[in-house]
Amino acid sequence: MREVTLSTGKTVKVSPLKGKDVRELASMPRAENWDVLFDTLGRAGFKREELDELPFPDVLAINKALTAETYGLEEEIKN
């Protein structure tokens, strides 16, 4: 689990996606809009209404932490 500190000072915890979520997301066609991002964060337990109220850089920071927690970071894999 990772923690992300938002621009508001609030800290949110980010857990990895489950295997079924990764498979379902991988089978979806690639979107050219942000729907997949919000769907992914929704699968991780973040409500769209909550995300809609955050500055977008915070949404991206949560997504980055989710990706790192689910798939690992290259730096972490090397260690």
C-alpha cells in the first residue's frame, strides 16, 4: 500500500488492483479520453464524485501510485 499526499494536505492510501481488474482493463479497447483513467481509479475504490473535486494533478498522482502499486516501478524491480 502506498500513501499519496494531495495538494490539500490530505493523505490517501492506494492499494493495488486485483488480478481480475487488470485482466478486464487489459481487454478494454484503448480510449482516447480520460474514461479509462477514471474507470481504473474507480476499480481501486475512488469515487468519481471525490475525484471530480480534486485538482487534476492530484488525480494523476493517485493514478501514478496505483500503477506503481499494481505493476511495480522499474527502480523497485531492479532492487
